[in-house]
Amino acid sequence: MQAPNMGGTARGARAEVTQAFQYGLIIFTLTALLGLANATQLFGALDRNTLLTHLHSGTLGWITMGVIGIAIWIFAREREDLFAPVMLSALSTAAYVMAFWSGVFILRGVFGLSELAVIVYWWWFVYTRAGGWAGIRRLDIPKLSVVLGLTTLVIGSTLGVIVQVLLATGNAIPTSVDLIGAHATAQIGGYLVLVAAGFAEWQLAGGAGKRSMLGLVQVYLLFVGGLVLAFSLLLASFLGPQLAQALPGVATLLTIAGIVIVAVRFGRTAIAAPWMAATGTRHVAVAVGFLALAVILQAILVQQFVAAQGDISKVSLGLMHALDHSYFIGVMTNVLFGAILMTTADRPRIWPWADHVIFWGLNLGAAAFIAVLLTVGSGEGAKPFTHPVSFVAPIMGLSALLGIATYLMRLMGAPAAVSARARA
């Protein structure tokens, strides 16, 4: 197994990186179990509160806790003690996830504000360690991607929490602005794209310390594309019909152009990854392919939204779910599994047989799941094991659960050097 790429990382923060990944994996267990229940329909159709729990335990509990780990890995200072902030972040995130399951709007509002404070804290963490505005103008491409990705996360999360506070206080969600649509697009089309592309470049192309004009164009295309898409949906009713239809298309073109640059800059490196070696590199490499797929699906979905002119029934539910899982599983779960493998490379490799099962099961399962969603549909309301989703989703879900169990055990193991000293 390859040694972890620790360039640009404070080694003293390794414990907190592990801590963040562990908390994320624990919450991800709930995501995977609810996903299996929803796909197979063994317990009947899941209610809206449970589906929202499935969504937010994945996006916040798993992905954002994982991104916190990556942020610490890249930005933490030497001997910086981040144990308490990571633990409080995990507790706040778990409470917010459970608030969705409870269906109690007041709890969602309270813990939504708590979670927003967590997200702002970690944005401030990377911003200050980047040196503020003056430092940002000198950052390498991976670090700049993470800073701008977390900036978009703050914006998208603020919109989402506004919705929860409105519901908690008994107010109606305004119809003059699309808070929910803007929240979702900022979180996916801006935040996840930037963080995934930045981490992939750092690990695949050795981007630490490197800053190029083409790389800067890539980052700002993705950043501006995500923001324009979010605000074009948020303010559609104020923009007029022509601008409201044109801006999402412009945003999509910016994002596509950014991803094309990603492919040009380190696509060949991703393709040349050691696919049969049980390393984190192949997880990060396959995430690049899923990132390209996700952006294509996003472009198609944006065009459907524009053509639907507000009639959500005209938008393909299968396409929406395919896009979500392209980002959440294909891109971010692979990025985070790859990151975990890299940070545990110096620890006992518990269950070595599981590495290939996790990689191929997760990715072939995700590819089959996305293909079924695009060609057959989501299968909502179908009886147990009467729809193709019921057969392909468990491949992905069970592989994810195996990954959770395997990587939790490895993260709990002591580094090999420490174990050797203890035996001596």
C-alpha cells in the first residue's frame, strides 16, 4: 500500500483527521441502512422525515464530517489541538440529523442553527490558516479549491437553515424565492465539485504547492458556475423569464468548462491509476470519472428544470436521484474512502480481502444503480424486489457497509511504528 501523501499537512493533526473520519463513518452507517430499506422496500415506503434523514446523514454526517477531516489534513498547524471542535461538530451534526427524523420543526431550526455555526467555524478555520484574503491569492490549487468549496457550503447551508427556521417559527416558505432549489444546487454544484476536484488534484497530480493559470481558471469557473446556478434559481422570479432561463445555462457551461480543464490537467493521471492495487489512489481516480458524469447529468437536469417552467412533475425523478448518487457515492464516498486508506496506510491492514470487494462492489453497484435510475426510473411505490433498483442498490449499499466496518477498525488501530515500539 502506498504511503500517504501528507504534503502540506500538520502531522500533529493526524489524530483529529482520524477522529473526523470515524465520526463520519458512524453516521454513514445510518445512511446506508436507510438507503437499503428504501431501495428494497422491505419495510414499505419510507416517510418524508426518514428520507430527509437518509439525505442529511449522508451529506452532513458522512460527507461534511469527512471534508472537515480533509480540511484539517491540509490546513492544520503543527501541534494544533482540534479534538474538541471535531467532537462538538460531530455531536451537532448527529443532533441535526436526528432532528430531521423526529419531524419536529423546532428541533430542526435549533440544531440547524447549531450546524450552521459548525460550518462557519470550519470555513473560518481554513480561511485564517490560508492567511486571509491576502493569503488566498497565493494558495495552491487544491487549497484554494477547498477554501472556495467551503465558502459555497456556507452560502448553501445558510439558505437551507433559513428554511428550517421559517418552519420552526410557524412561517411559510416564501414563494418569491426558491430557497430549497438554491440550497441544493449550491451544496452539490459548487461545494462538492470544488472539494472533490481539489483533493483529487492534491493526491493524483501532486498539486501541493502548485499554482498555475489554467488551474486558477478551473477553480474560478467551478466556483462562479456553482454560485450563478444557485442564485439564478433563488432569484428566478425577479430576473424575468429570459434571464431566468439563460443564467442556469450559463452556469452549466461554466461548470462544464471547469471539468474539461480538470480532465485536461490530470485526467490521464486518473486513468493511469493502479486499478488492481488495494490503495486509496484508485478510489480518488474513479471519483474523477464520476465527477465528469455528475456534471453531465447536472447539465441535463438544469435543462429539464428550465423547460419545466416551475412544474416539478415534468422533471425526471430518476435523473435527480442518479445525479445525487453520482455526487454522494461516486464522487464523495470514493474521495473519502481513498482519503481514509491513505491516512491508514501505516496501520495494520485489517481484513485485507475487503479492499477489492469494497472498491469494485461500491463502484459497479453505483454505476448499475445510476444506469437503472436513468433508464427505468426510481421505482418509488414498487413492492419489494419487483423493480431493478431493489437488486442493484444492495450491491452498492452492502459494499458501503463493509467499507464502514473495515475502515473503522483500521482507523482504531495504532500506526505500525507505534505498535513496534510497544512490542519492544
